[in-house]
Amino acid sequence: MRFNDRIIKGIVFLGEFQNINNATGNGWQVLPTNVKNKYHDHLTAHLIES
């Protein structure tokens, strides 16, 4: 059950990230630092858990 929840959250996260990327045009470079840190921490946590 928890595994499926993680996959669903991952899909939502990727969709959210894609929307931010599309909305900004230049993507990562123009995101505020706190937003970059939020996503960096999220991605790092997933890599460590895997």
C-alpha cells in the first residue's frame, strides 16, 4: 500500500515539476532558490530510499 502511494506521489510530483518547467520557459535556472531546494531535497530523498 505504501509503495503504491509513493508511486502516485511521484507521478504527481513529476507532473507538478513539468508544469513549472513549462510555465517558466527557461525552467530550472529561473526558479527561486527555495523552490530549487524543495525539489532537490525531494529528489535526493527518493534516490536515497531506492
